[in-house]
Amino acid sequence: MFFHLLRLSVDVVFVHINLLSLPSSLRQLQFFLFCCLAADVFSPSLLPGVELLLSLLFLEASAVKTTLTERRQNETCSLDSLFTADVTFVLCFPVRNRLREIVGASTNWSDHQQAMADRVSLSSMLAKSQQDLPARRMKDSYLEVHLPLGSEPQLREKYLTFHNTVRFGRILEDLDSLAVLISYSHTYNSALKRSPLSIVTALVDKIDMRHHVIYPDCDIKFSGRVTWVGRTSIEAKMHMSQYRDGAYAPVLDATFVMVARDPENKRAAFVNPLKADGPEEEKLLQEGEANKSRRVELSTASLLKVAPTDDERKIIHSLFLNTLDTNTVSFRSRVLPPNSVWMEDAKLKGLEICHPQERNIFNRIFGGFLMRKAYELGWANACSYGGCRPNLVAVDDILFQKPVEIGSLLLLSSQVCYTQGKYIQVRVHSEVFDPLTRQHNTTNVFHYTFISDRDVPNIIPKTYGESMLYLDGKRHFNQTVEP
Ligand SMILES: CCCCCCCCCCCCCC(=O)SCCNC(=O)CCNC(=O)[C@H](O)C(C)(C)COP(=O)(O)OP(=O)(O)OC[C@H]1O[C@@H](n2cnc3c(N)ncnc32)[C@H](O)[C@@H]1OP(=O)(O)O
């Protein structure tokens, strides 16, 4: 029934596009459907189809055409095809609606408890071991998603900065949603109506910018697939490109690590194994394995656990000597060297009240939203530090340590922690503050590397803690920029 309704809906859109071929006609149809929805014209059984039709109206005419042609060619087309990865979607509404469908999340906050309770029964569908799950290939999770900024001026508004570039924070949100959808495509089980897995973002391993400027009036294409899996974790690699001068040119490459949990998001849950098809995929798998080992090594050598290396100690001591007042014989009198800024003067803080609007499909705060807020604060800090608008060079090692509950007070604190020439390394730390118990709990740590259009002042640590921040920033900088 749902499939027939869906097919009928797609046909209606297709006919309208073909007959009228005008963007305004799409808006009229959209408006008409919204009015009908508002007037409660549709019976409850028709509502999902109408809502889906509304979201499909955001599709580019060409994307609808391709989708329809593909569907019509494939006579075995069923509801399953909506959950497999062979269709090109336009981002925002369809990707998020699709995620909501996959886990059965509520559309209204007032229903969220019921929706979560409904998910509890899915626990029995979880695999008892990874071997019980069929192996998947990389192409099973391959997804391509279009963001039609060039042809959809209304969509552009959401992405536009005052300086006529694209808000990178919005791109972070889209990448996060896409990584989740890719992971669900990998773990898709056609026998189940809903996925029993709750897939959350554990880590943004790396985002490398291959082009600093993102144009607000050119179409964007995202693509991605699963490139490595552990027992309960999934590595998804994504690429973003932008259409300019008749071709798509690369903008960024991103690697995210997602973790599968049970329906209540309480315990880890197994994911399907991954098998490589050919040498290129074999190489990706090995890279995934190497990435995991590198993460373990980095975490073991963390300055929160072990002392700095000999070279690092020398750096810190020489920075210290550089700040001593030569007129006094004292370890205490410190003087700021020329063209430098004390680290304590390169902070910027913010607060977010975590409203239900920013929830994800598991009724916690959406990881992409956290990344956007942290990025914007970090960017503003780098901007104020360098005295000009910096460009992003890399995002590295964003750790999602704990979920952020709806209603939390989220304190964000950004710090310029390392500088070199035109580069500014910024760390953003986020924590939730419970006003009743007065407890603080770290939820995330974000690392961003920016480049300014001129050399920036040197950042100088004063305390031992700041020196560790400096070394940590240097490690992240070397990892992202120097190679
Ligand atoms: C309804 C309205 C909806 C609107 C639409 C909204 C948009 C839709 C958006 C959709 C939703 C968008 C998505 C969102 O918004 S998700 C929201 C943002 N993310 C979070 O809130 C996650 C917060 N963190 C945690 O909950 C825990 O720390 C997790 C669960 C991540 C790990 O917990 P824990 O440490 O206890 O786990 P474990 O010891 O059992 O290990 C389990 C596995 O995890 C691997 N691991 C762990 N840490 C890391 C790491 N740092 N790097 C790499 N791997 C890591 C580990 O190796 C192991 O793998 P394996 O060896 O088994 O393979």
C-alpha cells in the first residue's frame, strides 16, 4: 500500500515537473499539499505518503527523472529499494526523513517517549555474534547525495554566510547525517521493518579540505561508503565535490567512525562484516585497520596520561626561557615576547541551551549540530586572533565522548592552542553543566586547523597545563598539515 502510494506520489511530481517545468509550479504543488495537510484533508493512512511527497518535492527535476527511470526499469522495485543504496537523493529532508523512518523516530517531541518505548522490543532482533550477520561489500553502502545549491535559491539561504560563501557548519551537519545513513545501508536487513541498531557518531577522524572556498551558488555532490568495520564500529569515508565550469571538482575528504548500539542506545551491538572486492578495496580495508592502530597509539601517548617526549620538553622549556624577564633573576617574572599573545588571552566561550529542535533520531543532541556550534565558535576565535577571516584547512579527531541530553546547558570553550606562520590551531572543549548538582561533564573535544591570509602572532603558554595544550595542538597540527 505504502509503496503504491509512494509510486503514485512520485508519478504526480514527475508529471508536474514535465508538464509545467517551472520551479514555481513545484512551490504551488508544495503549497497546495501543505494547505491540505493543515486542513486535515488526508486520512491518517495517507499521511506518510503525503509527507514523503512533500519531501520529494525538494528533489531536483533531473534527480526525480533519474530516480523514476531507474525505478521503472527495475520491475522488482519494492519498498526495499528505498532503504538500499542505489538511489541518488537530495540532502536535508529526504536523508533525515529516511533516517527517521529506519529507526521509527517520532516527528513530534511529544511522541518521543512512545517512539523510544516502541524500539525496546527490537532488542530481540540484534545479532548474538558478528558471524551471524552476512558480510557486505563496500558498494552495498555506497550513497550519492546532491545538494542543489545552484538550482534551489531557497535552500541556499540556509547555507549562506554574510561573505557569500557556504557555512561550513552546515556541511558538517550534512556529513554527519550522511555517515549515519551510509552505516544503516551497510547494516540493512530486508527482513526487518525497522533497524534495531542505534548508530551514533563516535569520532570524526579527519576532514581534509582540498579546496578552501565553497561556492554558495553551485551544486554540491556528496558520496561515501563504508571502508572498514570492527566488531561494533564502522568507518565511513565520504567525499564532497562542487559543480563548477562544467565538472565536479573535489572539495573535501572525510573519515567518520560510527558505533552501533542496541535499540535503547545502552550497549554496543554487532555490525555486518565487510569484505573487500579487488585490490583498491583491499587497500581501503588495510588503511582502516592502520587508522584504528594509529588511534590506539595516539590515545596511549595522550598527554593526559603520559609525559611529553624529550623533544617536546625542550620546546616547552625554550618557550619558557623566552618569556623570562632578563632584568630579574626570577622564575616568576614573565614577559610576553614581541608579536606574541598569551594563551589565556586567546579564548572564546559560548553557551547553548539544548532544545528538542536539535535532537537526533535517538532523542539526544544531533552530533552535527554540536560540530556546527563548535566550528563557528572556533572560527570566530581564529578570526579574532588573526584579525582577518581565516579559512578551514582540516578538522581532526573530533571525539564524541558522551551523548548530550536534551535540555542540557552546554558550555563551549575555544582556545587557540598552537600557531605556525599563517596557521591557527583551535581546540574547542564542550561540557554539560548540571545546575542542580553543579557538576561538569566533558562531552566533546574538537580540533580545527585554520589558515589566515597573513602571518599571525605566536601563541605563548604560561602555565604547565597551557604548555600541554600547546603540545597537543602541535601534535594535531603536525598530523593534519605537515604531511
Ligand atoms: C526526530 C527528529 C530527527 C531530526 C533529524 C536529525 C538528523 C538525523 C541524524 C541522525 C543521527 C546522527 C548521529 C548523532 O547525532 S549521534 C550523537 C553524537 N554522538 C554521541 O552522542 C556519541 C557519544 N559517545 C558515546 O555514546 C560513547 O562514547 C560511544 C558509544 C561512542 C562509545 O562508547 P564506549 O566507549 O563505551 O564503547 P565501547 O567500549 O563499548 O566500544 C564500542 C566500539 O566503539 C569503538 N569506539 C569507541 N570510542 C571510539 C572512538 N573514539 N574512536 C573510534 N572508535 C571508538 C570501539 O573501538 C568499539 O569498536 P569495536 O572494536 O567493537 O569495533
